[in-house]
Amino acid sequence: MITLEALSKRYQKGAVKAVDELSLNVKAGEIFGFLGPNGAGKTTTIKMMVGLLVPDEGTVTINGSRMDQDPMAAKQSLSFVPDTPEIYDKLTGLEYLNFLGDVYRVPGPLRRSRIATLLDLFEMRQAVGDLIQSYSRGMRQKIVLTGALLHDPAVFILDEPMVGLDPRSSSHLKDYMRDHCARGNTVFFSTHVLDVAERFCDRIGIIHRGQLIATGTMAALRERAKQRESLESIFLELTGS
Amino acid sequence: MMFVRLLLLQLRVNFSLSALRWYWFNDRKKFLTSIGIMALIVASIGPLFYLYSIFVLETFAAAAPLGQTEVVLTSALVLTAFLIAMLNLGFVLSVFYYSRDLALLVSLPLRPGEILASKFGVVLVYNYLIILPFLLPAIGVFGFQSAIRWDYWLISGVVVLLAPVIPLVVVSLFLLVLMRLTNLSQKRDALRMMGLLGFFLGVLALNWIFGSVRPGEEATFIESVLLAQDGLIHFVSRMYPPALWATRALVASGLTQFYNLLGYLLLSGVGVIGLIEVGQRIFYEGLIGGEEVRRGRHLADDDLGRRLGRVHSPEWAIAMREIKYLIRTPIFFFNSLLILLALPAILLVPVVAGGTLEVVLSGLEAEVPRPVQLLGGGAFIGMMALFAPAASSSFSREGRQFWISQLIPLSARQHIRGKLLYAFLLAALALPVVLLGAWLWLPWRPLEIVIALGAGLILSFPMITLSLWIDLLRPYLDWDSPDKAIKQNINVLLAMLGGSVVFVGLYFWGRFLFERGQDPWMIYGGVLGVALLIGYVFWVLLYRLARIRYRFVDPPPNDEVRER
Ligand SMILES: Nc1ncnc2c1ncn2[C@@H]1O[C@H](COP(=O)(O)OP(=O)(O)O)[C@@H](O)[C@H]1O
Ligand SMILES: [Mg+2]
């Protein structure tokens, strides 16, 4: 579902190598956790995956479509929730959802039933008629999540999604992600909290200084950390935060 | 003194003086570019300044037989007061209530009155730039053409310095009260918008009422205005009496002069003090608070379906997003849509206020051939499309939300179509203005009106594609106050200059065709055909550029990264 091949990105005219030849394959039906400390390169990788940043080298393939060759198809099958979403706060929640429905071409009846379901899931029915600028941080997050799930994306990508979400919504989100994957879709999300990755994910990739240094289930990673000191120190860093 | 320091600091920040200094020492190239751009602005105002000076001279000559030449001073003062009231609504609002340093200033141990006074100072200084081109020609023409005493020049200095004060106080007071009254309402933005529009239309209406001569009263008008002593001056200053006092302070002598000068000074002084006093009480109450979340009501399924409405094409969705944003952000609204209203009003004011509308119209009909009139009407619509910076700031205004446009699965072509649709919908707002003008005053036949309106839409096309293209060349996305995206955006200025060049070119092309004795249809076809062609060229360029920009613009880093 997601294939990254030798993805690289430098910032500041090459001075900072944020992502370094990162290759990764995530299969359909998987919840994949992208775990790494702050500044490891998670956001940069994700921005390249969703087409917001053009990689210096390497390719991104989403649901069989290359981001550089057929961006329309790739984008149509993914959705993305950024870490601090800047969204249209002069629109009402409903107008925002309708806008996304129009640009992702979600047919009317389907749109209505999905919006109804998602609003119930996140308990947003009361606020959805108001301007987004009046929303709290958590409500903002929830309207972005609702919008992102509106077209039932094959690949659902989230950057640090649990920050600012209340426990109940976060547990609802987890259930929804399970469900979503059971229907053959893929969820990919980044976090710097080991705990979160452990609770949510089938498989985890650890990124450090732009490089993917290990992938596997949490149990397998813990096992390996006992042998590899570098991995263990990263684990310590991640549990600390 | 605290206040003086605050004011100086505000001026330095607002006029980028510190930035210029820094550029001078650190980045000579950027310094030269800034200076070059300023020179460009001055140069582009030059011709208008010249035309206006000629207009003043002719008014002076026309008033000479009536012995009322000082009317050039009165009209200039009334005109500037009117301009200030019209042009400053959005500006004062953004400086008083939406500037970025307010959060900081409010937390410092300053009195609200002090903050307000320093902000008022900034606005005042900006306004000297607006009024000088209007006041100087009048003062110069009168001064050099009449026998005056030395004190004329001295007092005219005082008058120029005071000229923006009273109208600005009125605008500021209105805004203070409006912001205070609406702050706690849930429909704050909408109410404020309506209030501002009301003020705007109110000033226009007053101007209309005071400026027009009722039918049947033309004879009394001539007798009381043209023939009576000082009649014209009284007439012109009916709407804004301080202009009369200032005129007398300039040209009268003895006690009359003294009392009028005193009155003018006192009113200005009392106005400023009153403003600061009122601000001391209610400035913060319009500024702070009102952010609480409204609990809406639970939306049932039927309701939800109804409010979601119909499914639209992606292009339509883009266009509607643009329009909603433009209308709902007060700063955007006032600097684009309202300009559409203000421009024709400003063009008409000198004519209507001078009571010379009939003369101008019959002159127009006699001197200007019909095809030229029609194309002129069309050009007016095209100018609206250009000078309401709705297209030339369109990408910039997306700001940090541009990532959404990059993320959604639309082709560059679809994005551009959406933007074009939006820009045309706005340009179409100028159609009723021309329609109304034609219907009220001009003897155009229905077919001719259709030609003018059609020409307007066609002439808007190159303006829109050119403006969008310029903005997309270097979209300014990393702004933090909406003001910067539209008023302090160099793209807007460049688009206006570029569009003006196109207009001038089209004008000479049309004139060439006309002088060659072409028949009207050839002239329409020639001018509009070239306009279409230019529009098409920029459309292609725009589309090509969009394919690159929507992919390669890096979203501005978020605050977290910026701080590292
Ligand atoms: N826009 C940018 N310009 C310059 N450097 C950046 C930018 N974005 C990120 N970086 C740098 O790239 C590295 C990776 O950052 P990021 O991808 O945001 O990490 P993470 O999301 O894992 O915290 C960091 O060193 C960060 O400072
Ligand atoms: Mg990050």
C-alpha cells in the first residue's frame, strides 16, 4: 500500500539531512507506527509521502500510484492529518467538510451518511455549524479527522495524532482505525511516544537521524534492543518523553 | 515621555525604517529594490498628479469670473476629508485592532489611551501621503495665481498638518464604538461588516444629498450659489463645514481669519483629546474578549442533509472557498470588495460635489464618440478587476493553509479554473455599477449597454490572468496578520502596474484603430481581440506555473520548527 524507496531530503541548502535514504513497505490492513524522537525526520518523511514536499531523491508509491508520476491518483487514495493543522477557520465545520467532499468527489448520499457517522463518533454534532475559528484545539483536531476520513482513504496518514485529543476520542479513533484496516486499508502514523505506538500499532518502524534503524512488532523490537545498545538508548529516550 | 517613545517606535515599525536601515548596511541589493519600488509608485502617481493639477487650474479659471477662486481650496479640503473617511475604514481597523504587536502592548504597563494615541499617530502619518497630492496643487495654484499675503503659506502649513485629523477622528470614533458594541455578540464579524458598510454607504449618501441640486431648483441654485458672495464655497462645504473654516483661515483677513483658524484648531484638538478619552474607556472592551465558544444546537440528520446542500464540482468548491474567505475576513473584504464600491464613488465625487455633473455628461456626449464611450465603460469594469486586489493576492491569501490546496487531488488546471471563476464572479460585481450609471445618465441603447458590459468582462480576462500569474510567481504565504497578505503584498502592486501597462497599450491600439477611421465593430473586435489574446497568453503561463508551484512550494515551517 505504501512503498518508500531510498527517500532523501536535505534542508538549508544541504546542511541538514533530515531524511536519509529511507526505504519502507507497509502492507494493506496494517497499522504502522513511525516512532522516533523529536527532530528524527518523521514530519519530513510524511510530508514527502503525501506530496507536500518533493524528495531530493527516491520515490513514493501510494496504493500503486507513484506520487511524482500520477499525483492525482496517489492523492485521491490517501488522506493526511498534520501535527498542527492550519485549516480554514473562516469556514464552518460543515462548510469545511462539504468543501472536502466536493474536491474528493464524494457522492451526496454517501457524504451525508459518512459525515453523520463521523460526527457521532467524535461527538461534534453541536459544534459543526460554527466557524472553525471558535473551536478548541481538540475540536479542531476532530474536524480535521472527520474531513480526512470523509472519502474513506485507502491510506490514512497521521502526524502525531494523539496530541491534544481527549482520551475518549482517542480510543474511538483507535477503534475506527482497527475497523478501517480490517476493510483492507492502511493506517500510518508517527509518534514520539513509545506507549502510544505500542498500544495502537501492528508494526513499528524506528527512525533516528533520518534513517530507519529497525522495523518489526513491538515484542520483536524489544528483543532486539537487548542485543543492540544503540536501539536500547533510543528506546530509553522515547520512554522518557 | 512614554507616549512619544511609543509613537516613534510604532512609526519605525510601520514604515519599515529599521528594516531599511538594516538593508542599507547588510543587503544593499534589497535596499535598492525597496527604494526602486517606492520610486515606481511615485512615478505611477505622477501622471495622475499632473492631471489633477490641470483640473485645479481649470476650476480656478472657471471660478475667477465669479470672484470665488478660493473654492479650489475648499473643494480640495472636502475631497481629502471624503477620501480619508472612505479609504481609512479598513486601515484604521487593522491598525487599531488587528496589528500583531497589540497582544504585547496590552500586557505592558501602558494606558489604553496611550496605545490608541500612538496607533492614531501612525494612521495620521500614513494619511499625509494620501492627502498631499490633493492639497498641494490647490494650495499652490491659489497661492501663485492670486495676490496673497505671506501668512498664507504659513497657515497653509498648519492646514495641511490638520487636514486629516478631523475625518480620522470621526472614523476612529465610529470604529471604537462599533467594535465595543459588537464585541460580545455571537455574530460579531457579520455585525461589524454591516456596520462598516453602513458607515461607508452613509458617507456616500450624505455626499449625494448635499451635492445634488433638486430638480426645479436650478434657478435658485444659480442665484444662491454661483452669484451670491461665497455661495460656491458654502455649497461645496455643506457636508464638511471645517473646510469652510480652513478656507477662511487661509484667505480671509482680520478677525474673520482669526476666528476661523481658531475654530479649526480647536475642533481638531478637541477631536483628538475626545478620541483618546473615549479610547481610554472603551478601546480594550472592543479589543479583548469575545472569544468564547458558542454551543450550537444538536444537528439532526435531516438538518445535516439540508445544510450540506448540493454536491458541487471541485472548481466551484474552490471558487466558493475563495469568496467566503474574502467576505469573512474583514481586512480582505475592505481592501478588495469595498474598493470596488469606493472607486466609482471617488471618481464621481468631485463632479457631483461641484454640481457639474450635467456639464461633464453633455461634454462627454459631445466630445467622446460612442464606441470610445462603450469601451471606456468596459475598461472601467476591467480596472475594477485589476484594482480590487482580489486576484493579485489570491494565492498569497491562502497563506499557511496553502498545504490543503497542495494536498487535495486536483490538477493544476482545476485549481486555476476555480481561481478564474472566483475572480470573474467578483469582477461581475462591477457590471451593475456600469449598468446603473448608463441607465441613469448615459443615452446608451440596450445593445450598446450589452457591448459595454461584454467588453468589461473581456477586458477583465487579461487583468485576472495577469494578476494571478504575478501572485503565483512568488506567492507570499508566510504571513501572520491578514493585512500583510493584501496591503503589504508587493505582488498586488506589481499586478496593478503590469495591468496598467496592458491598459495603456490597449488604449493606444484602440486609438490607432479609431484614427484610421475603422468602423465601430472593427474597433471593438480589434481591441477586445487583443485583450483576449493577452489574457490567453497569461492563462497558459499561469497554468504552466501552477503545475510547478502546487508541487514545489514548501509549506512554511510550523512554529515548532521555526523555534529550533
Ligand atoms: N522547513 C525546514 N527547514 C529547515 N529545517 C527543517 C525544516 N523542517 C524540518 N527541519 C529539520 O529537519 C529535521 C527533521 O525534522 P522533522 O521532520 O520535523 O522531525 P520530527 O517530525 O521527527 O520531529 C530537524 O533537524 C529539523 O530541524
Ligand atoms: Mg514532527
